Amino acid sequence: MASFTFRRDPVEVPFVKTPNRNISTAIPAPGTEAILETLDKYESRSMHGQLPLVWHDASGHSIQDHAGNKWIDFTSMIFVANVGHGNERVMSRVRDAMELPILGCYAYPNKLRAEYLEKLVNFAGPNFEKAFLLSAGTEATEAAFKLMKMHGQKIGKKKNIILAISGNWHGRTLGAQMMSDNKSQKSWVGHNLEDITHIDFPYPWVVNDKDPKTYLIESLEKLKSSGISIEDDIAGVMLETFQGWAAVFYPIEYVQALRELCDANNILLCFDEMQSGFGRTGKRFGYEHYGVRADLICCGKGMGGGFPISGVIGKAEVMDLPEIGNMSSTHSGNPVMCAAGLAVIEEIEMRDLVRESARKGEILHHELNRIKSEFKNLISGVYGKGMIASIVFKDPVSGAPISEFVSSLAEKCLQKGLLVVHTGRESIKIGPPLIITDDALLEGIGVIRESILELLN
């Protein structure tokens, strides 16, 4: 993240009282700093740097602190609470599971795991047959990395390389960080893994008027010039469904050309659906926007409605590549987490949240583009689909990216009763729970506009 430091001492701000927001103290609320100081003392600093809001409770699309201040949540706990905070169906399912009681059973069978896996695979769609459950998103991307390499070994790829996209984000463990290609984040590794290679992300401002397929071909030609054979060496391609920091999707033609390339060369195409899965983009999974088939998808975040569960879903012939006992995890298929996962899918289906995400997404993007038109010298773009969006800012004079203004904007929104995703870059991201009401969605967007105006003035 950028070096911007959010104020911890209470600042007197105008009070706010609406059905969706309540600001009745200085912000951060008195008492916040003491809690943060305790965390400074006892917790690794890698967990710090977010906006200084100490969560006391969260319900639906709202978050409250210990002083009773209430925020509209445009983060969904960073795209986890798709079905809303404290979802009653999720809570009820988990309570029932805990009353059995069976909090875990390692790899031994349990009924809830069987029920959930059947539900999950059916929810994923007809191209998928089996899943492997884990606890964290980065475990899922590591598992997919392993599966793609095992596939490459089976069919005789010479170098068995995984192709990834620069700037995509896949987690913080070794393989996940190497696939992510963030130079500063992976500096701890000390060397590059030769069996992972990257091509550039096709940002719209880079591709410009060039044909996306041509842009891909040119990127692949650079690989060939470095001695990598697409046919003989590439075992799998890993894509984050959109570029995380700005919610920028790939050009459709680009991904379709990648699919053709994979089909022609016996390469697996895997999508990292951590942020985009479970209705977030107005589809069940974000890759569906590209009109292609996925060989593997990696899931997490919104999968458990706040409970830690993740997974990889794919065809049986790929998912069964590891021998019995070769790929397992202590908490894989944890019955309590499976209960939460079942409830999430039930809630999505019962409330038609995929369709609702698409409908509300139209409202969200329409209003954000109105803001872009109003501040066209300050905003370079609005990106995303469904209920995921970003606003990317630029210097009005030079056109260069600006991050400090955006951090100040996130802080100003906080003071007004809205929590947005602070990326530490020139963007803010927006991803409310899919159950948010239309009036709360519009109110939150209005707060963003008000905050921009106040900072400019």
C-alpha cells in the first residue's frame, strides 16, 4: 500500500442520521486509538494499514463501531459477505452443524461435506464434476497450480510451465505470489521460479485501438523469443478473472483467443474467482462474461459468507490426478464450514442474487459513470461488472495516477458513514453485499460524490 497514514485521533465531523448511516461522534470514535495501539503492540504489522474503523457488529449491508456509529459497507468485508453480514440462513446452518456436535473430522467422511460438494459442483455448472475443499483462497490457487503441473507431467510437457498475467493477484504463499508477479510483494522469495512465466495484462489504455487477439499474439511471440514453446512447454494458464486493483476485465476476444490457444495445445485454463465468484459480477462466476469454458476455477471469499472455506472445481480427470492422500488439508471439508457454504448457495438461489447483482450493477455503474462525467478531468475510468466496480483517478493537470487524493477520499467517506475499499493506489473499489437495498446503494454513491466535491473545495 501507499505510505498514506490515516488519522487515528478523533476528528470532529458533521453528524449524519439517515436510515442507512449514523455518525454521532468524532471519527474515529473515541476509544479506537487504544484498540489500535494494542494491535500495534501484539500483532504483526502486515495486518495493519486499513481505515481506522474498529468493527463492533455487522448486519446486512451495515457495519457499526463500539460507539453506535453506522456505515454503509461498500466492501463486503473485501468481497466476502456477498449474501450480507450475519446472514441468518448462514448463521442458522452453522448453529445446527455445531449442535451435532462435530467441529472437524480431517479427511474422514461426513454427511455435510457430501451434501455441500454435490450442491457446489451443480452450482458451478455442467462443465464441472468434482471439487477439492480448503480453508483459504491462496490454498486454492496453490492447489490449482499443482493440478496444472501434474496435468503437464502426465501429457509430457517438457518444461511444464504455468503462464500467468502480470499484475494479477493469487495470494501470499510461495506459488501464489510467484504467479502474481508483484515484484515488491515477492521479493522475499529471493529468486524467480523457472516454471512460471508472465505476459502483460491487456489494460484498455495500453491495448488502445489494437485488436485484443493481436495484442495476445504479440505477447506470446515475446515468450517464444525467450525460448518457451507454447505447444511443448506450457501446461496451464492462470487468470484472475479481472485485474484486482481496478476491477478491469480482459477484452472478451483476448480470453476467447486464449481458450483457443489452450484447446490447440492441450493447456488447462484456470480462473481465479476469489473476488468474482458467487454472484458478485452478475454471473455465478465472473469467467462466464467471456463466453468460454474453464478447466478449473479457484473459489473463496464469498463462498462461505464470512466463514473460511475455499476450493478448486474442475473436471474429474484433472481433479483426480493426485493419488489418494496426495492432496489433502487438515480442515478440508470441515463440516461447519460446509454448512456455511450450503447456506450461501441456498441464499443466492432463493433470493435470485445473481440476477439481483446484475440489476443493481446497472444502477451502480450508471451512477458511477455520471460521477465520471462530472469530474472528467479527475477520473480516468470506471471499471467492473455487476456489483464490483472501481473508480480510477488521475492528476487533473498531468494526467498521472494519484494515490494520496484517493486515500484522502476513502478517509472522507469514512467520516460520512461509508466504507470503501482502500487499494493504496489510484483507485477505490466498490463491492457492496449483493443484498444491499437500492436506496442504500444510491445513498452510498452520493456520499462518494459529496466527498470528492469537499476535497476539491
